[in-house]
Amino acid sequence: MKKLFILFSLALFSLSTNAHNNQNNQLAIKSGYVEYKLTGSITGSKKFWWDNYGHKSRTEIKSTSEVKIFGMTSKEEQHSITITDDNTIYTQDLIKGTAYKSSNDEYEEIGNEMTEDMTEEEIEQLGEEVLASMGGERLGTEKILGKECEVIKVMMAKVWMYKGIPLKSTAKVMSIETNETAVKFDENISIPFSTFTPDKSVEYQKMPEYGEEY
């Protein structure tokens, strides 16, 4: 499952940019900011800042989810901040008051192993093969906020990618529909260092293993 997730992420990245990039970079643009409007079963906003080609990032989500399944309605509020500093991830839930620290070293190691000694062309071909194996397809291009995006469909989701950055995405599974649409996008901007600094007044706990109680 981990390898499939990494391959899927690699496929989206390699298929959405024609630029030759350092394979260790997470994104094709050095720095930027995207603000999304969330609609569907989840409403609210999502803000994403990044620097150093994605090695540093900050995501803040303020939303309300309302899901109806078998006549039952589930409603939940979310306000979270996630900061990534290379391979270290800090996740803070401002509603529950929890804060966790984790690492994605394992994912990076797997990704490096899979693409070791591969050329840019071979990585792009791998992305094409992964997309085809998942029944995905390219749907052409479309402009979002004036940016030419590659539209990619995979299973029940569609994503509009610009140089590795999703500017729009839609997905529907049963009665659950989620949409993220960029309403503001700035690229190659100067971002204060403090944006990527975890809250020092918070004690970050080790992320529980899968199956453990949070």
C-alpha cells in the first residue's frame, strides 16, 4: 500500500510538469501560496504555503464536514495545522488540543529506492504506466486562475495539476463529494521563516502507530 501511494504521487508529479527537476524535490516551483475553497460534503477553506521546492510546507484547514449515510448524519468541525520540515511532520489539532510529531523517512527511502538510477524520461514513463494501471487517463488541459493545468482522472477523482501543484480536485464516493478549488495562487514569493516553525508553546507527542488510540 505504501509503495502504491508513493507511485501514485510520483505519477501525478511527473505527468503534470514538463520541467526537468531535481528528483529529490517535492514540487516544481520553489515557493508559493495557495488558498482553496472547500465545497461539497466538506465546506470551508484550506491554505497551503511551501518553500525550497516543498521541503518546507504549512497546511491550515478550517472546515465543517457533514456526511449522510444510511439516513444518519455525521457532522464534524476541523481546524488543523500541519508543518513539514524535510522529513519531519508536525500536526496540531486546534479543536481537540492534540499535537503529534512524525517522520516520513520510510516513504522517502522507498521513493528513492524505486527511482534510483532512473532518468527523467524513465520516471515519466513510470508515471504513465502507474496511471494506466489504475485506469487513469489524461483529459487535456484547462486553465485555473490563468494557469494551464493538466487534468488527470483516476478512478472517482479528477485533479487539475500545475507544475506539481493541484489547483483543483473533485472526488465522489457514494454520497460523499469533496471539491477543492484554488481561489488564490502566488508562486515564487518570499515567505517568512516563522511560517514553517511549529508552535513552541505546544508539546508534540509521538504519532501513535496505526490501530492505537489517539
